[in-house]
Amino acid sequence: MFNASQGDSSLVKSVQNFLRNQNRDPASPVFLTHPDGLETVVKRLEQAIDSDIRRNERVTSVEISDNSIVVKGSQEYQSDAVILCIPAFSAAKILHGSCPNTSNLLAGIQYASMAFITFAFNKGDVSEFNGSGFLVGRDEDLLTTACSWTSEKWAHLKNNDTVFLRLSVGRFDDTEALDMEDDTLIEKLKGELATLTGIKANPIATRVTRWPYSFPQYELGHGEKVNAIRQQVASEMPGMFLAGSPFKGIGLSACIRDGIDQARKAKNFLMQR
């Protein structure tokens, strides 16, 4: 965004010029997902890993023993290197006893709770929408933070009879929407949807999906905080690596890039032992 903003005194024009110069096919999709759900990506990854996978194992701590790292759960697992891909607050708890300074830094990464409410409407009850959705500013004094026209955003959800919309609620340090019962939240958002889009018809189906403490907050100086965390954990527990959404981005592609980067560093660490 910083690079995109440097080309013109108008931020919008500058970003438009920046995108035009990226040699990107304008017909290619802006958003990508797996049509069978992102769980498919995890399942395919599991199939590709030629190793011993333990599911539903609750890890209570990770400690150093001699020159090895011991992962403690229902039993102890000894390893030369470990990559933790979990929320920052979970990593802080697990590393509290063995890496107190790293734990304190991890605990400083704040999280927001979110919920997504999906509405299905008869197509005839919804006007055509040219776009993928819109954001709603905090100063609008609404619970809704964003609305995605999922039928337009995702090609595999296009339907001749039904239009799908997804509203997002929840902001950092604001749990008003998350504290509501599903029925109350749905009724509230039906009114906000009518205000925002003019859609006054009753949906033919709804679904509420809650994600408590799921969105890490990338505050000013986050990059420096991440560097400090990784330097500290390398000092307190050589062979311990941290990856995932708390560090370099919440999107799937950002998590994959960070995971690959940390896996390579773990491999280099093992080769130098």
C-alpha cells in the first residue's frame, strides 16, 4: 500500500495506476479459495506428508532437555526442532515456563473476535450487484463491519435461484455482536442489511459462524515486534520456530509463505547441528 500510494497525490488514483502497472490479467479473479472448502487444503497437505501425524493431542508445554526439545502432552515427544503454528496467546501459554521473555512478547499480540452471518435470498428479492462487497466504517454506528456478495465473489456459489450474502461483525475491543444470541443477532443484521442495501425480504436460510479471538491485530510496529519475538525465542530455545497468522498476515497465502520460510529455517538449523 505504501508503494502504491507514492505515484499520485490522490491515493485512489495512485493505487489504480499501481494496479495497472502490475501486468495482471484483469479477467483473473481477485479472490481465491477452494470450491470444496479450505479444509480440502489441509486434507491434501496431510496426504502429502509422509510422517506420523497425531491428531487431537493437547500440548501443555514445550521444554528444553539437554540438547533436545521436549513437547509434553499425553506423552512426551522429543525433537531437535519444533515449529509452533498456533495463535499467539496459545503459544504464550505453552512457552510460559521455558521461554518467559518470548511468552511475554507473544502475549502482547492482541486479538479480535469475529462472527460471520450468511443470508440466502431468493434471487428475485435482491437487486443485481456489480462487485464483491463493501466495508462499513466504525463511525456508521452499526454492528456490520463488512458485507460480501458471496454469490458474486465466488464463482462456485453462483446460483440461478439463490443469492448468498455474508455479513461480518466484531471489532477489536468490541464484543457487542458476539454477546448476542443467534436469533437476536440475525434480526438485528436484517435491519442493518435493509439500511445498507435496500434488501427488505426475509432470507430463506441463515447461518451464524463464530470465531472468538481469531483475528490478530497488526498494530503500529508489528513488524518490529515479530522480529523481536523470533530473535528472543531463538535465544531462549534454539530449534523453536513460530509461524502462522499472528506474524506475517492472516490470509491463507500469507500463512503458507510464512510456514515455508520457517520450515526452511528449521531445516537449516538441523543441518548445522
